[in-house]
Amino acid sequence: MKLIRGVRRLITVGHFYGVAEYRKLADEMARLGGSSWELLVVAPSFVNTAADMCPIAFEQRAGGGHAATEAVKLHLNRRIHFMFYGAKLRRLLRERDWDIVYAVEEPFNLCGWQVALTAPKRAKFVFLTFQNIAKTYPFPYGAFERYSVCRSAGWLASGETVARTMLERGYGVKPHKIVPLGVDTDRFRPDRAVGAGIRERLGWAGKADPVVGYVGRFVEEKGINLLMRALSHCTTPWRALFVGSGPLERQLRLWAKDRGDQVRIVTGVHHSQVPDYLNAMDVLCVPSQSTRRWREQFGRAIVEAFACGVPVIGSDSGEVPYVMRGAGMVLGEKDEPAWANGIATLLSSPAKRCELARNGRDTALSYYSWPTVAARHLEFFEQLS
């Protein structure tokens, strides 16, 4: 990648940066930019939104990273639309002559608007959006969005359905680029020995039945109920591992109660432990269900499973088919018989699982690795400079 001469200063703010793994984006941008870019990451000291599987306190990186990091208090951090950063953010935004201010926050949320409002006038403000349903936001969120888009020099979309939706809403007056989320392909990698250790911990040592897995929130829109029904009708022997948390946990445990050791439910799993649990699975299911107000915006578990060499079955909700990029099995989100048959077919065919595992790993390396995603970011930032 050809970089323009002169040092550029980039500050990026996002509540997901509390997880050290997600700061790999900034680390890779700093590494690729070398002496041409100076980066600072602003992360929350603590966050506990409904979208997270467990509360997240700011994580230090082992061995440090290429990009400098500052932790900032995030107020009202349980409510993603209401949360906002502490006063330290303004000081960080004002203390240097930033060229790019990049908010990994929705433009209609309070914290996204806060970054747009306090960004130095000279700086190019950029935001990342995941919104793939056209919505009219009530006051003050509609005003937040209008200000943020007007203030921006450009915007990034996490996927195809996001970009299409935002273009229809008039975002196209500003430069934009589709840039997916990334994955650490060194941390998320095939490791069956680690997976065997998890199975042993779950009491499945020596059990031959393949494991169907799920990672994420236990909520209706993520397809928990569909997956339970599909497994109930699956004719091929199986075990099921559910990793996550959410309001449907009680219902999930009631369903699992009569199935003995066939089902395991694990809650309170930190993101750093997710690769271990993925490696204990033979198939990952992402049965997302569209609603009037939501459809799958990305599906991070898909790319993490790909990186671990785990075959993925996903629904056709929202962005899932595009994230799959032909490397997984896509089924109709409402087609319950197809899910039961699809799971049974894949469980009964080790050869097909191996093929999908190879395709997924290749896709993760070539399209979703952090260096690739970081390079796409820098290319866009340079176009704006």
C-alpha cells in the first residue's frame, strides 16, 4: 500500500475497544502506516451493554501494541443509546492536531454525536455504521444523526446491506467504503487439542457424537428458538453447546433439562475464551431471525468460526449471506425443516465439514484478517486527506 508523505494523526474512539482483541484494528493501522501515521485509541474503562456476553473492563494487551491507548470513563454504559464518554475525551481530542477523528459508533447514538460534536474543526470526522434498516429516529437521535452525517468527511459501512440502506437514506452525499469487521487469525485458529480440553471439561471426553454450537446472545432475534426446534427434529446423533447469555437462558435450560448430557450451556464467557469453545464445536449455527426493527448486521461469530476452521450454517437474515462469501451453508431464516435437514446433512458428512472448514479458514485469512481490514481503513482515510 502506497502511503502519502508526511505524518498523519488519527484518533479513533469506540466502546468496543475495551476488548483488547478489537484494538487489533488500530494496532495494524499503526503497523502498516509506520512513520507516516500516528495513532491513538480511546477505549472505555468499563462497558456492560446488552450486546455483550459479559461485562467488559478495559483489557491491557499482553506485550503492548503498535497504537497508543487511553481509557476513558463511559457513563450510563448499560444503555447503548444513552451512554456517553467522560470529560477526558474532549481533552484528548483537543490536545493534538488530529487529521482524522474516527468514531466506531453509530451517528445517531449519543456517544457518536458526542465525538462528532467535539472533534476539532480542522479534523476529518469519519464514522462506522452497522444500521441496515431504514429508520426514522425520534428526537434527539434524529438530530444527532443529521449533525453527524453533515459534520462527516465520509463514512464506513460494515457490509453490503448497510451500505445499500444508508445510500437510500441519502448518506451517499459523502464518500463511503464497505469495510467488514476483522478477526485475529493467530488467536482464532484451528486447535483441536484445546477443543478436546473443553469437551473434557464439559464431561464429553470420549463422546463420538458431533457438536453443534452457538455463540452469542440468548434472544429471539438471534434464532435460539429456531435452533432448539431444529435440533429436536434432527435425526442424526448430536450434542449441542450454547455459549453466551441473555433473557432466553431459562427457556434454553428448560429445553435442555430432559436431554441429560446431550446439551451444555455456558455463560459468563469472556471474549478471549471464545476460540477455545469454537474449537470444541464441529458446526456453528447462526440462525438469526429478522424482525420489523432488526436484521442481522454482521454476525461476528461467523468470521471467528471461519478462522478456527469450524463449518458454519447461517440464515439468510440481513448481512449473513454476504459475510459467508460462499464459504458456509446459508438456509432460509424461517425454514425450520431446512435447518433440521441441513444440520443432519452436515453432521453426517465429515468430508463436507472438512471442505467448509478449509473454505472458511481461507476466507478469514484473505478477507477478514485484521491486516487486510486495517489496510482498507487506511486507504479510505488517505482518500479523504
